[in-house]
Amino acid sequence: MSQGNRAPFVVAHRGASGTRPEHTLAAYELALQEGADGVECDVRLTRDGHLVCVHDRTVDRTSSGTGLVSEMTLDELRELDFGDDGNPAPVLTLSELITLVLDWRSRPTKLFIETKHPVRYGALVENKVLAELQRFGIATPASADHSRAVVMSFAATAVWRIRRAAPLLPTVLLGESSRYLGGSAATTVGATAVGPSVKTLRDHPELVDKAAAAGRATYCWTVDDPQDVKLCAELGVSWIATNHPGRTKTVLDGI
């Protein structure tokens, strides 16, 4: 996940979610069309063991239905509409998103997968993610730089599970300043990058240099304000997650 001396790479947060409904195929297609260097998704397990791209524990906010994702089958989720712009959108599975990213021929794009915790299925989530990446042949990259997938979590135990099972796969330990100022958590679990929020980065800009000194990249979320985009570029942030990938790339191009 290194970047050298270039501008930050742009990751589309839940797709181009500032313009299209989050975690929908339309949002990810637009992000790719706008030139995103990576796309980000949250994954949860359905009752029958499928990984779907949904942020919340429930589908209430993002769909036409109600209920816990973990208590619904994939078929039940497919009966719901996850679009909010007049265009019906079915639930997106991780498999479908991986297929979209790998089939995008314009340029290689990284997929950032965030596992949510605590959840009722615990470590099974990471096991399923790794199995899916293995199925597509991207679970064991030659190096972090050449990896097509990155796994992230706010849970240190989740990052540790990925590092232990797939040591060549890049990982991001997400969280706030208390976790990073000492650097102990990222060191303990072997995360290849740290992931502070943009607010944390404003308060503690030294985090980027501290991470670099420890051999880690920095992934910052969620960076929509042009001034924050410029700050990330000035500090040397490696990856910035944004709801507006096209606009963010335009800001970076003007620096």
C-alpha cells in the first residue's frame, strides 16, 4: 500500500455514495468511471452465510425493508430495494462487487473490505471474506503493493485473524487517536496501515509520519471537504476514502 511521493490514492467510500445510493452497483460503477483508485465496502453475513455489502446492522436506513441483516437470508434481502433515487437497486453481494472490480479493464483498482464487529458470527466473517478472496485468486498477493484487496476493521482481533491466516494481504486497523498515538495496537496485530478519521488527522497530523516511521501506510476517512483533501496530500496520506471520488481527484489534480 505504499505510494512514494505521489498524491494520495482515492478510495470511493461505499462507492460514489455522495451521488448514488451507497453500496449499490450504480454507486461502484460511477466510482470506477470517475477514476477511483480503490473502492470501499462494508460486509455483513446473512443468516444463510452470504457476504453482503451493508454498513448497518439493520436494513432500515438503506432499504425499503426493516430487520437485522444477520437474521435475513440472501433471498429475503434480494426482495428489498436498496436504491433511493427512483432506480430500484438490489442488495449487492461481495462476490458481485469483486467481479465488477476485477472485470474493470481501464486500470487495476483495489477493493477495501471492512468487516464489522461486534457481530453474532464473530470470526466467521473474516473466514468467509478470506474464502471469497481465495475463490477469486486474490487472497495471496505477491506483495502488498500488488494486492487487489485490503481488509480493514475497527476490531484489532479481526485484523489479527487476517494477518495470521493471510500474512501477505494488506490490512488497515481503523480507529481514533488513542489507538495510534502509542502505536501499540497496530504493532501487536501486524496491521500494514492505520486508519484514522479526518477529524483525528486534523487534531494529530503527526500520525502520518509516525505511521511511516513504523513502516505503515495511512488510510484516512471520510475526506469530502477540499481543504481536508489538500491536508491529506500535504501530510503524505497514502489513501483517502471519500464519498465524492471524481471531485476529490479533481482537487488533487489541481494541487
